[in-house]
Amino acid sequence: MAPAMRSGGLGADGARVLLGLICAACASSGRATPSARYASACDDGSARDCAALGELFEKGEGVPRDVRRAAELYQRACENGSERGCARLGELYARGAGVSRDLARAVELLQAACNGRSARGCVGLGELTRRGAGVAKDPARAVALFENACNEGYTRGCVSLADVLSSGEGAPKDARRAAALYQRACEKDNARACAGLGDLVRTGEGVAKDPARAVALYRRGCDGGSGRGCARLGDRYARGDGVAKDPARAFALYQRACDEGSQRGCTRLARAYARGEGVRRDLRRAVELRGRACDAGSAAACRDLADGYAEGQGVGKDLARAADLYQRACSAGSAGGCTRLADAYAGGKGVVLDAVRALQLYERACDRGSSAGCARLGDRVARGEGVAKDPARAVELYQRACDGGNGGGCSRLGGMVARGEGVAPNASGAVAFYQRACDQGSARGCAELAESLAQGHGVAQDPARAVGLYQRACDGGSERGCDALADLYARGEGVPKDSARALGLYQRACDGAKASACAALGDLYARGEGVPRDPPRAQALYEKACGQGGGAGCASLAELSRRGDGVPRDLARAWTLHQRACNAGSERGCTGLADMLASGEGVAKDPKRAAELYQRACEAGSWRGCVGLAELVAAGEGVAKDPRRAVDLSERACNAGNDRGCTVLGDRVAAGEGVARDARRAASLYQRACDNGNARGCTRLGEMTLLGSGVKRDRRRAVQLFQRACDDGSERGCSRLADAYLQGNGVPRDPKRAKELYRRACDGGSRRGCKRLKRMR
């Protein structure tokens, strides 16, 4: 029995009207047309002829195209026992052509046709079963239906079987057999088969890769009425693959594909409107097309439409609506839709925050081939977020992401390999992954590669190439790249020193919420490098960096508070900020705490605790920590006195470029403690420190110059050195400069100026300055 009729058929009166119209057409031509013959036979009760007449109306062959009439004729044929009519009607219900789309009704009709041994019905049922449209998804059953139809010689069955074999969904992937099936069907002018063969020829799966031949096959498919062929041909013109790039031509082909009922064509057409490629940009039109394609079952269209709602592109921003559409896309098989839905659950955007659900969706997306899904899943496995921490599995997931073309996955994999997490450490192997990441467009990968080249980790050191890669990373949106490039310009490594250029790059990275860049930018304003000195501006930048969790920002802010530079002097706040910086991993924060403990500045003096902090910082590679420890070792405070060790620690720091280390070493050499006394060498060390901006070094050199110890005596130059030291925040430098003005030593005598300088020294914490100021009162 055929499925029961659900809507009114032609009826006797309708059939007579239809027959009359067809006969009028044949009378004008003087001979009976096929449509007239079919109409007459259909009116006499022939189900077969009703189905044949329906096909003419569906295609518009010999009669005006009228899919609604075709549906009515197929209904009549199906009710009278025509499997062909049931199959055709089922296809219309599946597409929503001539009738309202009804997948359950389509399955019912196609199942009835298939039961009646209609190969067409079986293939139609198989296609719905493969997608899980109106019936439970069952790829294996779909394959069996396609295989049987193909064996019976039904070309469409062979094409559907080739679709499965080329994708590997429901049967082991067999591109070679798929190509052979497509080839035979294409030779029989099956447009869909030509398009399918074009896909394999384009990628070189199961057949020789040939971009030009792929274009020819897509064109043949498109000309034969395959929407898929037109869409794929449009892709070629959009990308310039096998043909000259032509966005306007691509747009026309996408339009044609969409008109042929291709969901891909409509989706691509929508993207063209959204981007303004080959057509004037029209976001509303893009939304409309995506909505149509999504409603027709296109997972890609649902995902793109969701992106529009997530970003407010062409529609009002609606995260809940976006999440719903991502769900539809994911359920329809879109790996990207599952990834974006997982992102929504991970961030609580449009849905209730659910880390477990996010993890499950990333897993699903990764299994479906989403490289982004694998990378995000790898992140969670690497951190142990919602799942047991498993570095080895994280490495595997990043590898899958990287192999899938995800630059972020390659970059993260490089980091794991560099650190030896989940895999044996391999510096050169890490560089190879960073290179892959950068080549795939990952700004982070370019930054990692640049860092390896700048430091010579796993690759020959090449500062000049590092500069280019940092620039590429910065241009790609990497705040880290901008920050690192700014560091190079600030230090003049691999490029000429350029404080103004560094300033602009730090600003760019800071605007992108890079805490270290905000702190470095603050340093430039604090020192007046590349910009007028501006302590309040420096403070604001340090505040921003510290608020973002940047240890360097907190440490710099603590130093401002400790010195009272542009802000009220506040030792209690300085202590708190140094602690915060130290807890955030800043060695400057930890050594700042040690400095305050060593001097008893704002806190109870505790040389032993200070020594422990300096020791820890020194062992972690901080030369500042080594120098602080050297000073305590030299004095025997909090640790055993050891002049020779003090010399060794400060000398290592000085040779590494630490100006404070040179100053401390100069002190030891000048005093002959732990090393032979040598005034000339001490002066040279102080000069090195002073040249690098060390105020204490300038003060010490000024004192030696004033006395002519180790250098030629020059009172005028001594005053200049004291001035420089004072300007750089040295209370002792200010005090010595005040002495010169009070005594007229190297400068005209000026008690008023001297008093101002003693006050400045006193306010900065100089006891000597305070005593001298008191005497002048």
C-alpha cells in the first residue's frame, strides 16, 4: 500500500482542466505531445503516466515549470501504487519544493518506494539516513542502500556511494574506488558525479592531482545543473586556484549554485555579501541567505549565522541566539560549530558556564577533525582544567591540531617540546614547530620563533632575523611580538637603538593589555627616554600593569612609592607592592623586598631574611640579587662575612652588564677588600656603572674625581657627576652637590641652592642631608 494521501490531489475536475490546457498546447502544434499523452493516460488512471507527467512539470520540459503541480501528480501516482511517484514526492518533501518541507513525510514516502524495489527511493532514503534527517542517523545502513542501488545499475546510487567512500563516513575511506565510480557516472553525464570527481582531482585523492582538470570537471558539473559543481567552481575563482582569481565570477557562480538548491552555494554567496567580494557588501542579505541555508540543513550556514549574532554583524548582537545556532551547526555535523559552542560554554557566553560540557564539545569537535577543537582540548589537558593533567596526551592533541593546519597548535606543541613536557626536550625540534606555526599564520608562533633566534635556543642566534619575525608577529596582532620588538629597539639589539620607536611599540602592546609592555612604557616615561620625563604618567602605566597582574609593574610602582618620585613617598605601600610583585614572579619585586629588609627602610631590619631573598634571586639568574647578596656578604650582615665571595658575586654581575654590580665591585676594589686595592680600576668600574645610568656609580666617581683618586682631579667634572647622580635620584649625589654649592667648590658659591639640595637629599632618606640642612637653619 502506498502512504495515505495528506493533501488534496488533482481530483477529476483538476485533471480535466490540466488535460485541457495540455491539449490546447498540442492542438496549436498540430500533433500530440508527450505531456498530452501522459495527461490522457493519467486521467484514465495510469499511475506510471501521472508520475511521468509530474517529472515534466518538475523540470519544465514541454510544459511551464510548476513544482506544485508536479507534487500533486506524484501524490496521485503514489496513491495508485507507483513507487516512482512515491520516490519523487518524497524527494520534494525532503527539499521543501512544491510542498512544505516535512522530513518525516519524506522518509515515509521514500521507505515505501524502497520497499517496492525503487532504487531511486532507496537512494533518497539512504541520503536522509546518512545525515540523520527525519530518521535516526545510520551511515552503515545508508551505505548498504547505496551499494544495492549501484549494483542494480542506478547511477545516482553509485554517485552517493562514491560520496561515502570519498569521505569515509559510514564505510572505510576508498578514494580510488570513489574516483572510479564518479568517473563512470560523469561519463554518463551525471553532473553531480563530475563535481565529486573534481573534488578528488583537485586534492589528488585516489587520482592524479590536476587543478586545471578539476576546474573543467566542476564546469561540466555546473553546466549540467549541479549546484555543487557551480559552488566548487566559484571557490576556484574566489581563490584563483586553477583559474585567474575573479571575485565577480565567483559571486555569479555562487548565485547560480544557490539557485540550483546548493546549500554550499548559498553559504558561499552569503560570505561574498558579508565580505563584499565580487559584490557590494550587504550584511542583511548575508544574514537572509545564511538563514535560508541553515533552515535547509546547512551546518556551515548555521555556524556563519551564529558568528553574525555573536559579533552583531548584520543583526543585533545576541549571544543566546548564537549559542542556539552553534548547537544546530554542531548537531548537523559541523566541527567548527562544536568548537564555537564549546567556547560559549567555556566562557558562559549565551549559555550557563559549564566547563564539563565545554570539554565534551571540544572532544567531539576534535574527533570530527576540527584542528581548533584539538588545540583547545590540548590546552585543558595540559593545564588539567576539568580533566586530569596529562602532558603526553596534550602533546598528541597539539600534534593533531598542528597537522590539521592550526598554527596555534603548532606553537603550543613547540612550547611543550622546548620544555620537555610530555615529550623529551628538543630545542631544535621546538624551533621547527614554531616555524610551522609562523608559516601557518600564527602570530604567537612567529614570536616564539623570533625569541629562539634572538637567544640562540635550538638555532643559530640571529638578532636581525628575530627583528623581522617580531615585526611580523606584532603586525599579526601579537602583543608579545610588539613588546619584544620594543625591547630590542629600547636596547639597540639587532636594530639601531630607537627609544621613540620602542615607545610606539610598547604603547601598542600596552593597549592590547600586555602588562609587561605597560610597565616598560612606564619606565620610558620615568626616565624620559624617547619622551619627556613624566613621573605621573609613569605611575599611571605602572598602576595599569600592576592591576593586570604584571609583577614588573607592581615592582616599578613600589620603587616610585619608595623614592617618592612623582608620588607621595609611602614605604608601607612600597612594601606591599614589592610583596605583590614578588608573589607574581618578579625578581625585582623580591629583590625590592630584600633591599628594604637589608636597610630597614619602612620595615624592621632583617639582614638574614634579606640574604635569603637575594640568594634565591641570584640562583634564579638575577644579577641584582647577586649584587645585593654581595653587599651583605661583604659586610657580614645576615650571612657570614666573606670579602672574596663578595668580589666574585659582584664581578660576575658587572661582567654580565649589571651596573650596580660594577659599583659594588668598585667599592671592594677601592677599599681593597677581598681583592688588591686599585684606585684606577675602581674609578674605571664606577665609570662603567655611571655610563649605564647608575646614580651611585656617578656619585662614587664624582667623589674620586673631586679628590683626584684614580683619576685626574677635576672639581668641575665632579660637580657634573654629582648633578647627574642627583637628577637620577641619588640622595648622596644631591648631598655632595649641595656641599659643592655651599663651599663654592667647582661651582659659584650658592647657599640657597645648597639648602634646596640638602632638603632634596633629606626628603629622599639621606641622614647626612638632613643633618646638613638642620645646621643651615
